[in-house]
Amino acid sequence: MLPQKERNDIARLVRRQVVPAMGCTEPICVALAVCKARELLSQTPSSVDIHLSANILKNAMGVGIPGTGMVGLPIAVALGVLVGRSEYGLECLRDCKPEDVERGKAFVDSGAISIALAEKAPDKLYVEAELKTTDGHKALAVIACEHTHFVRLEKDGQPLCDTPVANGAEENGDEDYAPQLSLKKVFDYATTTPLDEIAFIDEARKLNDNAARQSLEGNYGHRLGKALSRPLGRGIMGESIFSHILSSTALACDARMAGAMIPVMSNSGSGNQGICATNPVVVFARENHNTPEELTRALMLSHLTAIYIKQHLGALSALCGCVVAATGSSCGITLLMGGGYAEVSAAVKNMIANLTGMICDGAKPSCALKLTTGVSTAVLSAMLAMQGECVSAVEGIIDEDVDLSIRNLVSIGADAMNETDRLVLDIMTHKSTQ
């Protein structure tokens, strides 16, 4: 068992990175910055100037905004001004009502909102919101590095908060929440920590399982989850643990990407990653008749593995987040199958050998397709690991050391794919909409 202080540090890290979110976290992150600036200003602004990093812009262009029936940033910004509450964090728009949406539309139509790409943004996750009034007052709020991490706050030019923007939690003032992890430490924490210390992760099960169930009551996105759960889908895919994992994951993602007012538990700033790290593990445990304790430990292993990888990859990158989160769920499923550290390590290597390179081309309804790809690979990788099969160090980017294999994945996603990221954004902003 890990020392108490180290366990406490890891628990704080997980509590920081696994939080409820309403809607896609990129436009909600923008709304959060706007409503914080609005609170500093203490009055409705006459103009709202937004500057965003390319990755934020990419992820906010095509996704539904909760409770609005609309897509994109302008309505998220308007509602941030009118009804947003910063104390709600990534649920800052949860008080939005239909009449607020109408007010928001009017605010958008007024032409008060300006959204632009931030030149030389210091981080891939960067949001700058400046609000001004007709009588000369102004307020500024800047979020960087993490979706809820304010690095700069100003009112009428006077700084209220000014933290250097840097990559990594240890460099942006969060060293107390950034214990040095390895896959072995992640595994040991999840499997040996007293149950009462990690039971809080069960809230992810409640939220994300409920999101899948609620999604069945509507028609969201491309309805992939419904397609998989209908007779035709069952006839093709079968009535199995595997098909149930795919449908549960897709259902929750369908609703979230379409802007349903359904909260989910996020992971590392992403609701889709939270879904991907949760629902496959929950479904497998339920249908495999695992005990509640086994499920809790598997959920912690899944979420903490994703957090560990994202610590090095960064909150946003050119690599689809489902690669990371599905790797976590593969670890959790392997544990539920009765696997130990050797099998969990093998599952991670199998995942990296398969999914590395999947691009992120923004948050949108079709993300459900990528999540099902990720979690189907998670199940396959766990099955192979439990049969003693592991991609070897002579194959591709896999190293004998599992942590070095993870570093190889991170190097590709965070560095080598930067040009891919630029090209994807260029395609998205210049394609024909006809």
C-alpha cells in the first residue's frame, strides 16, 4: 500500500480531474471565462471580445450547447454573460432556461460578441475574455492549461490574479495536486488503497450510467447508441457484454455532443473521456457480476490511468482523447477479468499499438463513432492480455517498459502531430458548407 501522504495527493489529483460537466467542455470553458469576467464587471457588457487557442476553437465549432438547440460559441458566450455562474465550474450554464436562450439569441444578434484566434497562444488550452461597458469599465478573465484554471483576472486594468502560463500542473501552481505517477503506482493505488478513500469515484458511475439511460428517451446526435441497442443493431452486433458496452458509451456521448441538459462526469477536462473511462467498466462489471468493491477499484484504475497519460499529453492535443480514456477502460476491464499488473500492462501496450494516431477534429456528434472504436479496442486489448498476448517490443512504437510505451504515445500525440493539428483546423475553417 502506498504511504498515506501519497494516497492523499493522488486522491486530490483525481478529485480535481474527475468533475461533473454540462455540455462539451471547450465551449463551456469559454462560457466560464466570460461569466467570471461578467461577475468582475458587475453589469452587462456592451462588447465581449474573445481570443482562443486553435484547439479550443476547433473543439467548440460544431458541438451542441446544452439547453439551446444551437451549435457553436456565440450562444455559449451570450449565456455566459447572461446566466453563467463561475462557482458551478464546468456546469456554469446549468441554470439556463428557455427564456434565457431567447435573451441569448438577442445578445448574439446585437453584434456585441467578437471571437478570434489568439495569436501565439501560450498553451493549447487558452481562453481570453475581455468585457467592456459603454461607460468605460472593463474586465478580463483568462483560462489556460486546464479548463477551469484562471491564470489572469483584471478589473479596470487592475490585476486581481496573474499566474504565469506554463505547460504542466507542476508549473502552473498545482504541484500539490501533481504526484509523480507510473502505471505501477496507478495500479497499486487503485487495488490496495482502503475502499473508503476511493469510494468517491462511484459518483462517475452514477452520472455517466444515468446519462446513457436518459439518452434513450430522446433522439440525440447521430443516434449511434440507439442504433446499437435497437433490434437491427442487436441482430448484427449480438446481445452481449460487448454490444452493451458500445451502446452505453455511444448513448451518453450522443446526448452530450448534441447539447442535452444531462450532466456527465468528466476526466481531465473532457466529458467524452469521462464517459469512455466509465461506461465500459460499469457495463462489464454489471454483466460479469463483479462485486461493488471490484467495480470501484476498476473505475479508479481506469480514471487514474487516463489522468496519468493526460498529465504528459496535455489537456488538448491533436490526438483524440478517446485513445487515452479507452486505454484506461481497458485497464479497468482487465482488472475485472481477474488480471494483475502484468495483464494490465499488456492491455496498455495492446491499446497503444492499435489506436495511436487517431486525430481529434473537434467536438461534434460523430465523436460517438470514435468512442465506440476506442472502447471496442479496449475490450479486445483486455481479452488478448488475459490470454497472455501482448504486442512485443520489436513491434512499432512499443517498448518493453510500459511507461516508455506511454511516453512514445505522448510524443506522437503532443509533438509529432502538431502539423496534423494545424491542417485539421485549416480544413475545418475553410471547407465548403454547401
